[in-house]
Amino acid sequence: MSQFIKKKGKILGIICAAVVIVAAAVIFLATRPLTVELNDYITAEFSGYDTMGDAFYQFDEEAFCQDYAGKIKYRAGGDVSSLLDDETICQMLVQECIAGDLSEDTDLSNGDEISYLWECDDDIAKEHFGVQLVYENLTFTVEGLEAAAEVDPFEDVELVFSGIAPNGEVSFVNNSEESFAYDLQYEVEPSNGLSNGDTVTVSLLQAESQEDRAYYLRSYGVMFTQTENTYTVEGLGAFVSELSEIDEAALEEMQARGEDALRAEAAKDWDEFVSLDNMSYLGSYLLTAKDADEEPNNVLYLVYQVQSTINVPEEELQESFTYYYTVSFENLVAEADGTMTVDLGNYRTSSDQFWKELGTQRYYYHGYADLDTLLRECVSVNVDRYSYETNIMPE
């Protein structure tokens, strides 16, 4: 009996030990944290243009909760936890414990490597949800970014030069019909005080910084090949400075105006005993300003030799003589095409007077008795401000 009892005792001990082991295993399994793999639910996407790409990440909460809802228990809510459904508990875990961010998310190029860095609260996950979060930082290679179109923002730019050198001006026209062109602003320096052969620089104001360039890349998908360009001033008219710049057609028109002016003066102002017999063009004096801001910039004196007769039949007196008459034009402009422009309506005739005595009468003429006087009054008195050139041969 004692042997039987001993054998039964051993068996009972073994059974009890087995029960203890099973109970311990059940308790261990019941209290062991649920292992949750997080890396499977993170994805990264890339958009935009190469060198200026953007990265976005997504934690797939829907898939995560499909896999773990019902397995996660909320332990910190007391009686409240019994009121929470499995989906809500899973969402609470995600919101309170699972977080992270990308190491870089802007200004990306194809081939760049960026990381997703986890920032999870492991302690709360274990204490409140009985979850062991398992994760490691992930690395993604940037791909799929579009290639930006390289464009020259000055391709359809036109500069219009106007005015007269050295005071020319420039205006700006952009003929491009591209959408980005309407969003561009240009600066032209210098914009005035120009002469043919000068250079002006056109700058694209909104492309001077990385931020500016990124705007056009993200908004329009373009990268500018240059942000400034230099242009040579051309096509401006210039004030005539040499007699050789006066073209024949313009000279003939001015001569005709001068002859008409003298004939009109003779018809209106001359005494009935005085006649205009003949007039011939001798040549010109061209005065050019020594300083650019002088007004007028140049003056062209057309010189005529005039023959006139005073005839007083009652006194049987008659005398013919010659004198000199001028008609002047100002601010003559030599155009880039070789022609010349002048305001033919803006001219001046001789204001100086001399008199001719015949018998008991004096007859006054507008003009000069000789070329020396003409030279002194029209040219020499102005040599402090003007240089001059003439094609009149000395007497």
C-alpha cells in the first residue's frame, strides 16, 4: 500500500507540475505584448520635377487596422475600454504611438536617397495597448520626377531703341505666348542716355534666387538657361556733326525753303524801288554743340549770295549790288539708314540788318554786306559753345 501510495503521489506531483507549467504558459501568452510590424505599412511617393521634386509618405492606417483590429486591447481606460470597438482602439494606437517623418521632402532629384525616421512612443504602446512596436528606419530612392524643360526667357524678347543719341531710350517687348512669360518681370539697365554701340543688360528679376527658380519649376515645369542678357544699342538717330552726313535730298529741300523765305520777305517788306534780281546758294556753316546738353545741338546755316537792284526813276538813280543772306535749321538728325531728318517748318532767316544808301535815301536789308560779317555774327560769336565746319570757299 505504501508503495502504491508513493507511486500515486509521484503521478499526482507530475500532474500538478504539468498543470503549473501550462498555467504559467497561458499566463505568459496572455500577458506577452502583441508584436506589431510597422515597416510594412509605410510608403513614399515622389512628384514634381527633377532637382525640385517633393516627397510624401503615407502610413496605411486602413490596412494596419484590418490586420490588427481585435488583437489590440486598450488597458488604460478602466470601464471605458469596454465601450470602445476594435477599430477605434486600433486608431487610438496609431494616433498616440505611431509617428515619424522623412529626412528630406523638397528640392529632390532622381537618384537621391531619403529616409523615413520613426518617432514612436514604445512605452505607451506597451503600457496602454499591450503592443510591442517593431520598426526600423527606411530608405527610399527618389524616382519618377519629370525632367524640366529648359527655356531661354530672352528668346522672344525685343528691345526697341528710340530717340536721338546720345539721349536714346529703350523700351521692352516680350513677344512670347508661353504661359510662364506672363508671369515674368524684366529690368533694363541703362534705359536712357543711349548711343549706338552702347550695351544694355536685361535681367530677369524673379529668377535671382533659388526660391524664385523653384517657383517657376514647380508652377510651369521650366528651368531658365540664363537670367540676364546683353544687347547692343542700334538704330538710333544721331545729331548731325559733319556736313558729309547731310544727304542731298534733304539739302535740296532746305535750299528750296530758304529761297522761298527770301522771296516772301522781298514781296512783303521791300520798297517798291528795290528788286530781287538773283540768289544763289554758296554753301553752309554747320555748328555742332560742344556739350551734349546744349540746345540746339546743331545749327545749319545755308548761305545765299543775293543780287538786288535799287532803281529810282524819278531821280535817275540805279544801283545793283550783292549781299549775303542766311536761312538756318536746327537739330538735324542723321538716321541709321543714312537719311537725314529735319523740321523744315522750323527755320530762321537773317535777323541782322545793313543799309544801302542811294541818293538821299537809305534802304535796309536783312542780311550781311560781306561774308566776313556773316562769319562773325553767325559763327565766331558762338565758338565758345559750338564747333563749326564749312564748305564755303573764302573770297
